[in-house]
Amino acid sequence: GRMKRARRAAAGSLPVLGLLLLGALPGLWTLLLRREAAAQRGPEPEPEPRPPAGPPPGRWGWARSPAARGEPGGGGQKTFRALLAVPAAGREERGGGSPPAAASPVERGIFWSRELEEQVPPGFAAEEAAAWLSAARAARVASLERGGCGRSSNRLARLSDGSRACVRYGINPEQIQGEALSYHLAGVLGMQERLPPMALALVEARGRQWEPVREELRGSHWAEGAVVSLTRWVDNLTAVVAPAPWGAEAGAGRRLQPLSAGELGGLPPSQLVELVQWSDLILFDYLTANFDRLVSNLFSLQWDPRVMRRATSNLLRAPDGGLVFMDNEAGLVHGYRLLAMWDPYNEPLLRSVCVFREGTARRVAELHRRRSAAAELRRRYRAREPLWARLGFLSERQAELLQARVDFVHRHIAHCRAQ
């Protein structure tokens, strides 16, 4: 499974904005070359939001395109020239009559502007997710189909309430545990709306939930009593190609130039909105040590120089431009076991981001100050996942690693601010 995963400013009309912190990014490319050479020889649990009456609004009710299944030609290839750009000159003064388009996308040097954040597609709203989860837990599995949900051991389920879900069966229980814990950590960090709603289920051929598909279960080789994850199926998703500075330019082996904030200011809103979401994604993947998205592509550069022009694994785009962080089963458990292999890619990737959502930075600061990352994750997981005890929680060592990674991100944000 491991090798499979590896595959897988200038002055002008704008105010003067400084050049950015390049951080340790050049080290990444040196490191990739070296790798190439080496390769040759607290409080009460919060209640779950009450599901509203009736079916949730179908904001994300769009059938999955060929690109969503990893086939080429999905998301238009975009090279965004920007996330690194950090204006030295704090918040831009806005003249009374200046149109919103002229507003700086970055405030106080390191935060995406409020106006820009308001344009980010809402994703899976909390009430909508809660409604789906409660319906999915109560529903029967009406049918199971092969294909469309990743590994051959997974199935696409049609539920008796008419909705569909990917049922993921882990080759190893830690994959399902990683999926569940990553989902709830996203909730702790305030970015759960980017992940499809996910619940755990117990495989019991004689149980009420599975009774209609008892025959299919016999042919599935799933173990009786196994815990699987049910993830809401989302239609009409398309592939996503990584933006610069991680995208095609990196893959072409060009030396990355420091980018000015003036360039960030010149990007169209749709690209800026995507970069806001990427800044959360890279931070999330660093905290969970998830190597099965952008990091595996960076690793593959050593034998495939064009890999960064291809679709990013386990990341898809909804029709409204919202990114969907799919399949997080490498996070927190599997990823933490393989830190030595993947952190040489994970760390420079984190350092390549110096503009953040202010809410994300604030959550990280609180988890750092209280040293409460694992405790808050545990509280949320236990309050919201009835089957949590079947898979258990992080080990003490994994809990320490999560806090250490939160502290590392906090120091990185402080470093960006100091610049």
C-alpha cells in the first residue's frame, strides 16, 4: 500500500508592497534533487447541531464527472502566482470611492481580507451536515455497488432515504480511524465545511441497517463486526490542479522567484478564493501528516517531472468553486507512523504558505496556548460519533505529536507575522 500511495511590490498604481518571505521553499527543490539521487542507490462536550426538519437544502446536491474519478481533463489547469506574497505594508488604506476590486486581498500582512473570505463558497453547512448524518445513521443500506469510491474493497451505497454514500472499508482499521479523527479535527479547526459529512457504521449482516444487502455483504469479504465509514456522496465534482507556487512551475523545475504582493492583488477573485482554501488545506495536511494529497505528488517529482500538472489526489472542486477535501484516511494515525519519510516534504510545503485565514490562525493559537489539541479533538469526537469507542482514540504518543505540530504551525504563523 505504501508504494501505491507514493504514486499516487513593485510600486505602481498600488501602494508599495514588499516582497515576500520565501521561507525555506528553495530547500524543497534541493531536497527533491537529493531524494532523486538517494532513490537511485475541559468543558462539557458540545451538542451536535440539531438537524432541521425536512431534507437539507441541496446546495451540494450536484453525478460525479470523469475528472472526479481521477481521469484527465477535469479542472481547467490554472497556475496561480501567489500564495507566498506577503505585503510588508500592513493593511491597505482604502479611499472612500475605491471599488471593492481594488481592495487588497491581504490584511495586516498575513491574513486574507474579510471581503475575500466572504466570497469563499460555504461548503457543507453544519446544520446540513448534521441532518445528513442523522438520516444516514437511521437509514438502511438499500444497495451496494462497486466502483466510484476508491479502493476495490469500498462500495457506493444507496440508502433507504434516497441519498448515496461511499462506504470505506479499511485494509487496516487505522485507516478508518484516521478518516474519522481527521474529520473531527477539521471541526476543531473551524474548516469542517470543506469535508463531506462522515459517520461510522458497524458491519452486521443480520443487523437492521444491512439487512437489504445481506447477499452483497457475503460477496464483499468484509469482516462481520468491522467498522466502516459512510461519507456523503457529492455529485459533479471535478479535478483540481495545484496552483503556483506548487503547481506546473514547480513541476517544470523552474527556480521559484519571490512573488510580490502586487501580483497577488492582480489575480482575479476566483483564483484568490481558491488560494484561501488551499492555505487551510496545506495547514490541515501538515497537522494530520496526510501524505496522500499534494505531498505524494511532490515526492513523485523525482521520476515524473510533469506530476504537478496533473490532478491533485483526494482533492476535488464543486461547481461553485468550493474545494472538497476527500479521503483523509492517511491522517493522524498512518501519517504519524511515517513522519520520517514524509516530513521532508510536509514542512517546506507548510513554510510556502504565509497568508492564512484569520479564524484558522486564531484556532491554532488557542490550541497552542491551552496545549489542548488532543483534548478538544477527543471531546468533539466522543460527543459527535456514537461508535468512537469501537476504534478508540489517539495513543498518548500520537496526541503529543498532534500538539507538537500545532505548536510548529503557531511558530510558523508568528514567523510570517514578524516578516
